[in-house]
Amino acid sequence: MRRIVLCLMLALAFTCSCASAQEEDTIATYMLPDGAEAVFFTDAFTMDVPDGLEPMYALMRTANADSDVYLVRMKHGRALASVSCTPLDEPIDAQTMLSRWPDIAQTISKTVAYINADESCAAVEQRYGHEILSITTDIAVGGDNMLLLRAEGAAFVLGGDLIELWAVRPADPVYLYDAEAAAELASDREDLQFFLDSLAFPEE
């Protein structure tokens, strides 16, 4: 099991401070699947990118310059995950976050070509021992060669920090006519779920 300070800033539309978390406290523990890699933000630009997934990687490499950023790449590179810890100026609960889903979607829309902002994409669930905001949506990125992604997010407050998870992968129809890529995506989806299920967040 690896223990590491995980901190990044993605596009949740809340009032947060932008201070980087430099403390040595453990934010999350996890199990890394075989062949997967967890890297610091500055090393993410050296990751091998499968053909056609450049827009997905570009999206996940978007972060606040003042934050410590780690990304997790599954073995075949067809699924990515991120975990963040952002200091909050004031506490917020999952129900309040849910009410701000339209604002969150609007913030994300500034960096993508399309996002499904339907109210059914967000809900409050119990996970990781906390009441969380859960998001499942479709995102399109890229220019002329548009890439459709499936994105799953989760956010909750731990102490005075906003914990935020994102997992992205190509939507299933992307590899409808590419059996090899579809098989790699299926493998990466299993590894991604293993990683997400292994996450734990110490209370202290």
C-alpha cells in the first residue's frame, strides 16, 4: 500500500483558498494496480499517451499552479484518475454542493467542448465513510476530432479540506470498431475501479 499526500485543483466551483498543501500529513491511502503509475503533476507531461487520447490527457493536466498535483494512469493509458485536497475558506456539506451542480458544470464547461449538465448527473451518496457529492457525466474534448469521455467525480469535506476525486476514460462507443483498444479499455476500467475502491481517507 502506498501512502502519499495527494493534492490537486480541478474545476469545482466553490470558494476555496489556493494555498498548496505542503504538510506531510497523509491525505489518502490506496493500492496501485499492476502496471499503473502515480505521478506528480510536473511528471504527467512525460506520460505515454495512446493515439487519439491527447485531449483527455490535456484535460487531466489542467490544475491550479499553486497546488500539488498527482495523477494516476492505468496500465494501458486509457483511463486516468486524480485525487485532490483543497483547503476551504468555509465548510460545505454534500447537499450544498449538490445544489451548486449547475455552477460546477458551468465551470467545467469553460475547459471542454461539451458537458452533460443535466440534474440527474449529480447526487448525494454515502461513500468512503462520508456523505459525498457524486457526479457521473459525459464530456466532449478536442477540436475537429472530438473525443467523448465518461467522467465520474466525487467530492466531500474532510476536516477543513475539500477532497475531490475524478476518473475519466473514453466513452464505450469510441472503440466500437477497434477490438484491441476496446479490450485495453475494459482492462483499464477494471484497474480504475480497483484503485477507486482501495482509496481510504484517514480522519486524522
